[in-house]
Amino acid sequence: MDRRGGQEHRRALLERATGVVVEVGSGAGTNFTHYPAGVTRVLAFEPDPYLRSLSAEAAASAPVAVEVGGGVAEALPVPDSSADTVVASLVLCSVTDVRLALRESRRVLRPGATLLFYEHVRSTRPLLGLVEDAVTPLWRRMAGNCHPNRDTLAAIGAAGFEVTDVRSFGFAPGGWPPLRHILGAARAPLA
Ligand SMILES: C[S@@+](CC[C@H](N)C(=O)[O-])C[C@H]1O[C@@H](n2cnc3c(N)ncnc32)[C@H](O)[C@@H]1O
């Protein structure tokens, strides 16, 4: 997927990251190489031990300081209002509880700070959306709880974030079929 354009998406997502960053579900640490110089520290959390070890390897050669730990997006071992940026990249499709994960992101962000998101979401085409609904029960069992049919943008708004910009586009990580992706930023409330 990264060869098909995913790396470009990651670059576009992360060029706006600043200060203390919390990355949820960092996987193999594919994002780390894209953090810009304005980032002082990345706290990356990955629940899967194998992927966490890959994240730790990637952290060793990252251009900024990255600390990798265990933890789920729904319960981050991070103090309140301590992060300048939270990064959710292809992860809100897989978390157990999206609402709780976004509430945690909001808790750890300073007031007015930024959630950066890059996610595949349910199609806005009615028929394709129904197909995604139909395949979700099987797909999530085969693919680490990944739900092809989540309306993550609505969930971000419902969690109290103000979406400041979002790009929506079709992208086929595996070559086919194209899935609707969203890439953008949302601001945590000021109070
Ligand atoms: C498709 S991978 C994406 C990895 C990485 N964020 C990236 O952009 O390449 C989905 C990741 O979400 C992680 N994950 C699943 N459930 C999670 C949860 N509740 N909290 C945090 N991460 C979770 C998985 O372990 C996996 O690393």
C-alpha cells in the first residue's frame, strides 16, 4: 500500500505534527520516518507485541525521538492535556471502541490541540456501503478487527472535535477495490 501512494498520504498527514505527539496503534512504525523537525517527542503505543517490536526497531532510526510502549487507544498511559498532536493512522477502523478511543485522544490533547487522522471509512456510495456492511463481520475476524464500514469522520465530530480540514478520496491499498479514505485534522475543544 505504501508503494501505491500510502507513503505520500503519510507525509501529507504528518508534516503538520508538532511538539509532543501521541501516536495510537503505531503498528510497524511506518509513520516514524515522516515526523518533521518541529516534533519534540513521539510517544507511540502499540498493543500487539510483534508489531511493537517492529515499532521499536523503526524508532531507532527515526529522525525524531520516539518512545514505544504497549497500550490501547481506549486507555492511554498519558497525562491529561499533555500532547500537542495525536496521530490516528489506519487504526480507528480496528480499535474495539471508537468512541472511547476518541475520548482518550481528547483527554490527552491540550485544549485546542490537533488530532491528525488518516483512515479508511464506509463508502458514501449506497451499494458499496451495503457491501462493506455485509463483509464486515467476516473481514474483522480475518484482519485484526478491521471494520471496513465505520463512519469515522462522524465519530470524530461526535467526540467533540472540530474538523478543520479533511480530504476524502478513493484509494486501493491492495490494488483493488478502492476504499474511501479520509485524511485531515481536527481541533480539540478549548475547554
Ligand atoms: C492497519 S494497522 C496500522 C498501523 C499504523 N498505524 C500504520 O499507519 O501503519 C492497525 C493497527 O491498529 C492496532 N490496534 C488494534 N486495536 C487497537 C487498539 N484498541 N488501540 C490501539 N491500537 C490498536 C493494531 O495492533 C495495528 O497495529
